[in-house]
Amino acid sequence: MAIIVINNWTVKSNQLSRYKGIIIWGSIMTKVNDELKLSLTGDSFIATRMSIYKEPEFLSLIEIIRKAHVRFTNLEVLINDFKGYPAAQSGGTYAATESYIADELKWMGFNIVSRANNHAMDYKVEGMIETTRNLDRVGIVHAGVGMNLGEARSPAYLETSWGRVALISAASTFPTEARAGASRPDLQGRPGVNPLRYSVTYTIPKEAFEVIIKIAKLRGYKPKEKIDTIRLFGNKFVKGEEVKIEFKVNKLDEEGNLKAIKDAKKMADFVIFSLHCHERYLSLEKPAPFIEEFARKCIDAGADLFVGHGPHVLRGIEIYKGKPIFYSLGNFIFQNDLIKKQPADLYERYKLDWNATPSELYDTREKGIPDLIKMGFKWFTEKPEYWETILVHCTFNEGRFEEIKLYPVDLGFEKTRPNRGRPLLAKGEKALKILKNIKKLSKPYGTKIKIEENIGRIKM
């Protein structure tokens, strides 16, 4: 039997026929490198250089990322040199950075990023275009935004020595004006993010429903006296016996994204779907039910892996039909209070005048102001769970996942502002705490995580 290697494929043949000058009749072809390795992280809200640091805990983490064929993160910032006009509504912090951030991400090893998130249009179309230019400049593949809905929803493809990998990126959390719009034969589309919209129905007891009716009347509505359903503040309220919250995914968005997955499955060897989602149910760590249902539909449509991010905390891991669903990988780089410039809108929100500085803005935001606190809003970074996360390393072989490793990561909650937010491999009690947390969050999905030597392991 002849054994020949052609373009990274092993050819085993008893009969030889012509194939690019080589005879291989009746042959069986398999890839030389059967294992696909993937490194996955959550939100990268990066504002400073990373390549200057030399701690062993940092360099070891970088090495884990670089060893994979596919090295993914959610790009939570714009790389636009502050070009473009600030949007009237942002994802919270206006996430503009400088061109060198693209080089830093490349240095860390990242080669594919999702961009559909609530910061993608913080500096409108020009900010989006500049980010595209910088990612293209360093050769990082990206998906999730575009000059129209078709572009934003289209899969992006990463060519690796193992094979072709596709990424579709969408967001269920975004400012309304950030949503991409479809083109028509007679009119251009709207630039923006690939959306996964949803609606919410609140079922509430009779007494509470009557309060909603009174509020509606104060706003000028004239609802009929005997009604059981009303729309107010963009939500549907239904009179019932007990409190219940129901989410419903927009049919067009769901069908469009599932179609993108099916298309990618025909065009690539491996398909990743990424969703940026803040929506919760009962607790921040519990995703809204529509996210769980949609993630499983993505796998059914052909996705090999679903990776979520957005709430800035870890959520559980589910293994569905042998494929992993990561509902949220939390923060990976969290430097949202090191962005050098913010627009007037953000200073005004915190009642600061024109000569206030960025550090004063961030100090005020962390402390909170009485009016916002009374409304139930206070900046969220004071809790340690926002600063504890994982780096995921997956091994995919012969059409199935073999093992998933979970590396605990510490972002330095207790450190000063210039020094926190940068990821280091966690050790000791901190590592155990993080791994026990992801184990607890994954238990409701039936996922078993074994903790050994500061690593969580999921055997498939």
C-alpha cells in the first residue's frame, strides 16, 4: 500500500490513479492533523498594551491561547482612534481605543473575534469602519457587523492547517439604532450589528395589572375598561393569577441566523456561533430561557459550538448532542475604566461639568450618585465575580469533542485601576473558587466538571 501526503492529507492506496500528477485510485484520504484545538474567551474590553508584561501567570495564559488553531474572543471595544461621532446611546462606556490595540490582540494570539455587541456602534458608522480596517490590517478574522444586515449576518471564515472554520456573530443586547438593516433593490441597507431581537410578556396579578392601566391612562392611552392585555413601555402585560415572564425571539432574526449557520456548514469544516446577551432570568448568572432554546437550535442547525458573552459574569456550560454551549465566559480583559476619552453625554449623566477629567468620571460612576441609586442603578464593578473568569481550551477530533479544559483566570479585583482587568492564570484558593463556581453553574445542565491541578475538565 502506498502512503502519500498531499496538501496536509494522508493518502492510503493500493491502486494509483492520477490526482494532481499522483495516481490514487480507490484511495482513502484523511487529514494528517486530525485534532482541532480551540481557545475561547469572553469579553475583551482592552484599553492598554498587553505585550509589555512578563509575569509567568500571564505568559503561561498567552501560551495556552497561542497553541490552538482557533483563538477566539469577543471584541468589546472599537479600534478607531476615537474617529467617528459618539452615538446618542451607548452600551455604557463609550468603548473607543487606538490602532495599536489590534496589534496587541494579534500578539496575544487571537485570530478570530466576534463584533456584534452593545458597543459596536458607540462611534457610529465611522467607528465601525475604522475597526474593520484595523482588524483587516493585522489579519484578524471578524464577524457580526456590516454595512447592511446581509454583511453583518454573513459567516466569516478562518483558514487553519486543520481546515476551514466559520464564525457567525449576533447580539440580543444592543441600542436600537445599532441594529443593521436589510438592503432593498431600490434602497441601501443600514450599517450595524447582526441582531437577535426578542419580546417580553409579563403576566401579573389583577392588582398590579390595574396599576399598569392607571399608568397607561396617565400617559394618554384610553384602554377599554375590561381588557386582559396591554402594551406599555415596549412590553406586553397580561392579567393572570401569578407573576410570569415569557420571552419570544423575533422570528425573522431567528430564521436568518439559523440559515447563516446552515450556509456556513456547507462552506466550512467547523462552525461557531457567538451571541452577546445580557438578558437574565431570576439571577444574573441564569440566562433568559430564550437564549437556552436558541443555543440548542443553533446546534440543531449545524453549529459545532455555541459561545456566549455579555453579562460580564460566568454562566453555566451545557453539552447538547455532544456539542458544547458556553452560556457566558464572562470578562477576559476588563479595562472599561481605562478608556482615555469619553463624550459629554457620559459626563452629563453623572452630573459632571465640562472640565471634569476621565478619572473623576470613573470615580463618580463607581461611587454612584443619589438620583441613579434611588432608581436602582449603580455601577456594577464592585463585585468580585466580575473579575473572575475562565479560559477554555477544547480538543475536537474525528467529528467529536474529546475534552474541554477550563483554566481559571484572575482579573485582579483588589488591585488599583491601572493594574486590574488584565488576565492572569489563577492559583491556589482563587483558582479553586472560580472552578467550583463554574461547576455549580453547569450542574443544572447535567454537565460534570472534574477539578484537578487547578484545571477543570469535561470529558466527552
